[in-house]
Amino acid sequence: RVDLNHNAVSGNSAALYYRHPRLGDSRHALAANIRAAEEGHDLALSVSHPFYALLVPWSYGVSMTSSEHIARLYSRQDLVAKYEDRREAVSAWVTRSYGSQRKFRAGVRLSMSDHRFTSKANFAYVPEDRRRVLPSIGLTVWKPRYEKTRFLFTLGRVEDVQLGNWLDMRLGASAKHLGSDRNFGFVQV
């Protein structure tokens, strides 16, 4: 898929999205996104082995992103800050699935990111740079129940819509001794 856009503030951009669900007749999937703009870019690449069926025991993958754009902050319609926002990130994960009537999927993830900011023109404000190394564990518990339908999330294609109960949890921490710029924990439910 190709997208061409024009924005009155940031200018023109072009994007290319590519998905390949079965690389080389395997169950590995490839996803790539490339966007080029007058004020930056976005690049994303992911290679994974997804849960393509309920009985598949393992899912794993790696993803990489790079982005750069100009951020603007306004106060009462006046431009008060303008800075370059650059971010590089990589993430790897492994998830194991158990059960049939009720599914339990436990997994580990390691995410690393480097977020840099540079002031533009005559503006003084710029956020602090950030470096994150985030190991985390997650658990998803759900009851598989699907309905085949059309025109719910996409136009025309048959969709399997999940109707069963679902709970997703993730627990992780950022630590200076792992390379992060600060210590903190996080919980997602």
C-alpha cells in the first residue's frame, strides 16, 4: 500500500506499507513500513512467528524502528517551541501458549530505545534525552470464542471476531545498571 499526504504545517510525505504473512512458505511474517517526509522519516521492520492458529505453542519475533520529525508546541495559537525528535528502538519477544478451552500465554520481552531531542531555530525548550532498556514479562488469559462476519473491521473480507473474555497483563522495569537513564517499574493491565 502506498500513501501520499500533504499537511499544511509539516509539508508533503509518502509512505509505503508492506506485509508478507508467509516468508518462503514458512509461518514467519514480515512487516515493513517506510515513510519519508519533508521534516523527517519513519522506518519500521518486524519479523515474527505469530500465533497463526489456536494450537500453535510458540510465538516470537524482533522489531526495529527509527523515526525523526519536527515537533511543535503551541500556547494560545503561538509557536513556543520547535525541536527535532529522533527515536531508534529494537524489541524482541518470545511467548508460550497453553490450554485449549481457556488459553494462557506467558511471554518475555526486551525493548531498548534511544530518544534524542535537538532545539530548532530560536527556541530554548527541548525535552531531556531518554534511553530505555525495558525487560518485561506478560501473561494473557482468554477464552477463545469467535464469530465469522464481514464488514466489521474491514470492507468485504471474512473476519474472525474474538467474542470471548480477555485479560492482558505486563510487568517490567527500567534500571540504570541495564543501560537506562533512570530507574522505574511499570504495570500494564
